[in-house]
Amino acid sequence: MAKIIRINTPQSNIVDVLETVLDLAKRGEIKNIALSAEHSTNGEVLTGYANADVCERQYLISHMQSDITMAIVAENIEEI
């Protein structure tokens, strides 16, 4: 599994996250992408992929899950 690097922006600033990723893509620093977003008014979930076959999608999603798991552990480290 590759090293996970978080894009450090405030959670509420979605535009900054997207602009950061767009800048990386414009510089050719992104090989593929998996995206999931929740619509603010109707709750629908948008998913999308670029340059990622089913195995590469799973690879990217597993990294997202690892990142989430580590955040959960960090929030509850005193309990462990």
C-alpha cells in the first residue's frame, strides 16, 4: 500500500480541495482518480473515476478507507 498524503484544507472548503487536485492534474502529477461526493440538497451521491479500471478503483478506495480508519483511531487513541 502506498503512503497516504492528505490534502490539508478545512473540511468546509470543498473548492480548495478540488482546486488543489486540479492543479496536481494539470501538472501531470495524478495518474488516476476516484471521486465520491454527496449532493447538499437531495442527498444523492455522485461517483466518478478517471483512468482507473476496476482494480485501480479498488486500490484507490482501499487507501481512502485506510485514511478513514487511521482518523478514527487517532480520535479514539485514549480508548485503545
